[in-house]
Amino acid sequence: MDVVLLYEDEFLKITYLDNANSNRCLIAFTGVGHAMGGIDVQREEFFSQHALGMIIWITDKRRSWGNNLKVKEISNAIKSLIAEREVFVIGNSMGGFLAVLFSSSLNAKRVMAFAPQFSISPKIVPSENRWMNYRNEIKKFVYEDLSHSFNDSIEYAVLMGSGGNEEIHYQKFSDFSHKPNVNIFKFKDAGHNVARYLKELNVLNQCIDIFFGDDSLEVLFARNSFEFLDDNFKSPLR
């Protein structure tokens, strides 16, 4: 299968793979480095495990956290491409923010966000000092934060690191942990590299496979005795 360029301009790039063998589509939002932080959704076994018909990559080229993008227009174009396929969304870092931001307009079934930011607006997170070379280029914050982006009909898994500036975003996301469809996990020693951290523990692929297979991540974490979870994190299973 060859990657196809669907659209590209100075702000946005959309590419996709289509094997036309199922009614499932994975939409992957890339991070600040225009990669997925160690998540390999292009691997053949990923297609096979989930009978995916399509994978779509969306890249915010200016690293604007969606503020340079037209969310509804982009989502409508993608929905026209994928037709009636079920939509699953994944993203890392800035891509995790975008995964949640786009979730409703894409009519997603499940969303998995690794180390996402809740906001990068100075008004919302004044003590966040990372990625300033990109953030300073944002002329207008169309999307100040993710306060209004969680949809009650969509299942979310938000996988966070601990320590440093990660705590700023973890505390913001925690305000939504009471929602039964929003599952927030905080991992010990992961920092901002949650996906790579889980990969080193040989559970990253399992996390993705289980969640997009419509199963519960708590079962996997319980089986691993929570040894890689922050001791201060209150899991639903504890």
C-alpha cells in the first residue's frame, strides 16, 4: 500500500492509506515534531488486528494546535473520503490535543491521546513555557483549551506523564475525570514521552490494540499490577 496525499498547503497536510477491506478508519494527528512519538500505526499487524480499511494522517504544519486550521471544513472533507467507516482517533502531544479537539466533528467512536496539552494559551496555562517558538507565532487562539471538546457519546483515553509541566495539563484534564466516558491515566516516570515509555515496557501496542478493540484499558493495567503507574494516581480499580 502506498501513502496518498489528499491535501497540502502551508498550514495543513493530509495523507492516507486505504486497503478498502473494512468499515474502520484510524485518524492519526501528528505531534510538534510531525511524528507519532514511537507509535507505529502503519505496521501491517495494526491493519490486521483491527481490520482497518484506512489510516489518515493529519499534520498541523505550523504547530498551531489547530488555531490555523478550519476544523469543521477539514472534518467534512475527511468524512466524505471515509464514507460510512467507523472513526477511531489517536494523537501524541500536540496531536493528542488535536485528537480531542476534532473528535466531535469527526464523529469519532474512540479517541486515544498520549501526553496531550489541555491548552497552550498563556491565559489558560500561564506557567507552561514549552514550545514557545511555535506558540508565539499563533496570532489568535481560536481554541483556547479543550473545555468544550469532550463529547459524551465518545470514549476517551487520556494517557499522561507525571512531573514538571505535565502536571499543569494533568490537573486540567482531571476536571473531566468524573465523566464515565473520559478515562485519564497518569504514568510514573514517563514525563512527556508517554508513548515511548509504554513502548519500553512492552505494553504500548497492547494499549492501542485493546482500546481500539473496544475493550477496557483497566484490565491490561490490572494485569501488570499498576507497577508503572504513579502511586498517587487513583485508578477506578483501586
